[in-house]
Amino acid sequence: MYKKNKLPDHIRATCADDHPLIYESSSNTPKDSKVVMYSLNVVGWSVWIYLWKPFATIFAWYIGYELAHHHLIYLEGFSGFKEFVTTSVPFGVGLCFALVLWAIINLFRFRGKDRRNALNKTTAEMDAKWTKITSEELENARKSKRVVCHYDSNGNLIRTSAD
Amino acid sequence: MSWLWIVGSVFYWFRYERHGSNPKQPPAITSFPRVALVVPCFNEELHAEETILNLLNHEYPNFEVIAVNDGSKDRTGEILDRLSEQHPKLRVIHQETNQGKAVGLTAAALLTDAEFILAIDGDALLDHRAARWMIGHFNSPRVAAVTGNPRLRTRSSLLGRIQVGEFSSIIGLIKRAQRTYGRLFSVSGVCVMFRKAALSDVGYWSKETLTEDIDISWKLQIRHWDIRFEPAATCWILMPETFRGLWKQRLRWAIGGGQAIKKYSWIWGNIQKRRMLPIFVEYGLSVIWAYAMMFVFIAYGLHFFVDLPDWLVVREIIPGWTGVMIATTAMIQTAVAMCLDSRYDHRLWRNYFYMIWYPLAYWLIGMLTTVVAFPKALARGRNQRGLWVSPDRGIRIK
């Protein structure tokens, strides 16, 4: 679908059907043509910027040097950074070292050890202890496809009913 | 802390993740114990069907899906009943009244004979191989839970794109670093698999907490169970993309964190629970940071109107070198996290450039929610039930 151009008043022309006067939708262009078009654009601008590079870099260097000199030397900004590095960095490095050392020690200390006996699967009798229903009622509820659970005011399961 | 998380995550990557969690090489497993895929739903009429149908396509030979309708006021119950008639693997539990996620999860766990429970949220899309990725960890009898890797679906707005980076650089990175240490502050409740016997050992989920995932993590680890992280077990989630929704969600998280700190402060008197102390301290430091930042802002504002003593005066709010280092560290942290997480996500890096706003936006939100939440957590009654309504689910094309 083409979008009709909104043209200024001084351009008057009648087009056939519903076509716009100017076709400029990129969706009309085949993909390979678009690739060539954008690539050529990039190359062209790159060459242009490259030709201007000496002037651009002189300007950028001047700004950068002035800014750095003002903040780091004139305003003694470097002293703040130096203070940060000498006070905070050793503390941070120490913490990180401690963490990695701790992890490595535990890796070797507990290698091949489970440190816990396996627990058996829970049974309906065990699970029913966390509710106020019997294990039989719990077993029946487990077999139902739809169950309604009823609770007391403390959130304890007191009854189930198959839906 | 940031550098600690970065170093811990890099260690985790090289030790566990690089070869063990390659998404292109799912683990070869030989036994398939029964897994219950549990999804608690409260007023999820817009998402329940999509979530359930996705679960039913899970690539694991021995599972059932249990949907818990937690006293929904909308058509959730009706939708779940219809789906259960169409799909033999789906069972539905209706809770007569809204009881909260913790009670819903407990009911599902008690009403299944499955050995493992994989719990997700009612609007989340679980990766089809998540159970395969997680089940292997349970070969160690010490493992009680494996937390997955939540990834964001809602990335349309600036808030959404920043959250993409946040989930990698905060949630993902911190979990890796905490695993390197050996204890986690919390599983991601939106995607976590539990060993049912471990849940029974600790009395299942607590009804009074606003964040049942934080509480169950502490309950398990205090009983010396292990919790692991599996980054390849992804789960695609919806997050709020409005300030109001974000505020509600983060406030609930902060209250839940405060509740955990209050409930488990007794570990300071018990030498056997000493391994949880660094996790406690880490969270405590974040609370102290929040109040310190709030104090700085207040002092800065006051100095325009009131003569304050010299030691209280804050003349400059725009940070100098310290701010530069903190902001740079935040961007480095995000870059490291995205490097680690990029193989589990899609076009993750295009969100990196929005993370420049993270320190300003999300640290402010984090600070404010912590300052507001901590007193609420301390004042909250011990038996007050943990009930809440989910915030907005982000901007999506209909």
C-alpha cells in the first residue's frame, strides 16, 4: 500500500488511481538494492569524515586537554581519585579475594561429600500432619481432577471436596 | 558490593556455568522422577490459559500440571475448569477464599504425590526444558531447591528496558555470587523447583510473609539444605512498566525482605547458623545504605533553609569522583551480567544503553521503597496473612 504524500499547495498534479505523486517508501525497494544503497551511504560518509579527521581531532584534543587540565590539575580532581583508590580499592579487593578463597576452600573440603542423608519421599500420612484432614481424605483429593479446598481463619486446610 | 558480585559471578561462570549450563547442550538425564508444575492463579483470566497451555507442552516425560485458583473474583476458575476437561495432565485446586500464594503452593504440594514441585507465577511462560535443567541438581541429597532464571517479556518502555538489564545485573549476578559463597538470600519465586521432602522438613511455605520465596529460602538454608541456581532454566515473565505498578511491586519485595530480617534475626545467637550471617549482613547493609542516602537528601534540602552544624551540612548533591566510580562500576556490572546472560536471552545487548539511567531511577526507587518498607515490616503483625494483588503486567501488543 502506498501512502499518499501531503504536498504543499503550489504543487498541483493529478495522479492515476490512488497513487501518490512521489514514491518514497523503502518497503518498495528490493532487499539487495537496499543493502547496496545503505552500504554505499556508509562508505561515502566514512570517506567524508576521514577527510575531515585532522581538523576534527585537533579540535577534540584541544577540548579534551583543556577539560582534563582544568579538572585534574587546576581543581585538584586527581587527589579525589587517588584518595578513592587508596581507601576503597584495597577493601574491595580484600573482600573479593576472601570470597574466592572461601569458595575454593569449600570446593576441596566438600568434594565428593553429600553432607546430608537422603530423605525418603513423603507419604500421605506425613503430609496430612500439616493439615486438619485425614490421610484418607488427602489420598482421595490427590486422585481428583478438580478439588475445592476449605480453610479456617488461620489458613489451615480443614476440608476438601471433589468438584 | 558490586565488585564482590562481579568477581563472584565470574568465578561461578568458570566453575559451574560455562560447560554445565550451555543452552545448546541440555543435560542427558536417565531417570525422570515425577514433577508437579504448579501455578497459583489469583484473578489471572487474561493470562491463565496461555500459561497453562505452555506448561502442558513441557519436554519432560513424567509431569502433571496443578493450577491453583486462589479465590479469584474473575473468570479464572471457569477457564481452569474448562482446560482441565480438555487436558488429562491438568488438575485444578479451587481455594474457596483468597488465601495467598503461600497457602496455594502448600495445598498443591500436599495434594500431589510428585517428588518435586516446580512453581511458577500465573502469568509466566516456563521454558519447555526447565525441568530437565533443574532435575539433575537434585542428585545431591543436600539440594532442596533450584531457582531458575527469570527473563523479561515486557521491553517496550524505558522502565521495561531498564528492568531487562536489572534482572541480569542484579538478580542474575547476585545469585551467581551468592552461590559462589554458598547461600542465597532468595530463590526467584516465579521459577523454582523444590524437593517435596525438604519442604515437608521445614513445614512448607509460611502464610504470613508477603514474599514467600524469601521466607522459604531462609527456612531451607537454616536447616542446612542447599539451594542452587540454574541459569539455563529460564522463565519468561511480565513486569510492570508504570511507576505505580513498579512502586507497588518493589514495596512488597522490600517489606518481604524486612520481614525475613526480622523473623530470622535470632540466627545471630546460634553458631550453627553462622553461614547465613553474611547474607543477613548484605541485606542489612542495603537497608543502612537506603537510610543513609535518604538522610543525605534531607540534609541537602534543609541546608537551604536552616543553619545546620558543620558535620551535618551537605552542600553538593551532584557526586564527584565517587559518583563517577559508582556509575562506571554499575555499567561494568551490567556489561558483565549481560555477557553471562546473553546466551539465555534474545537480543539482550540492545537494552544495555538504557542502563545508563539505572543508577538514577532504580536506586532511587530502591532507596524509597526500603525506607518506607522497613518500618512497615517491623510493625507488621506476626500472624498477618500475606495477601496481595499483582501490579500491571507491562505494555504488550494485543
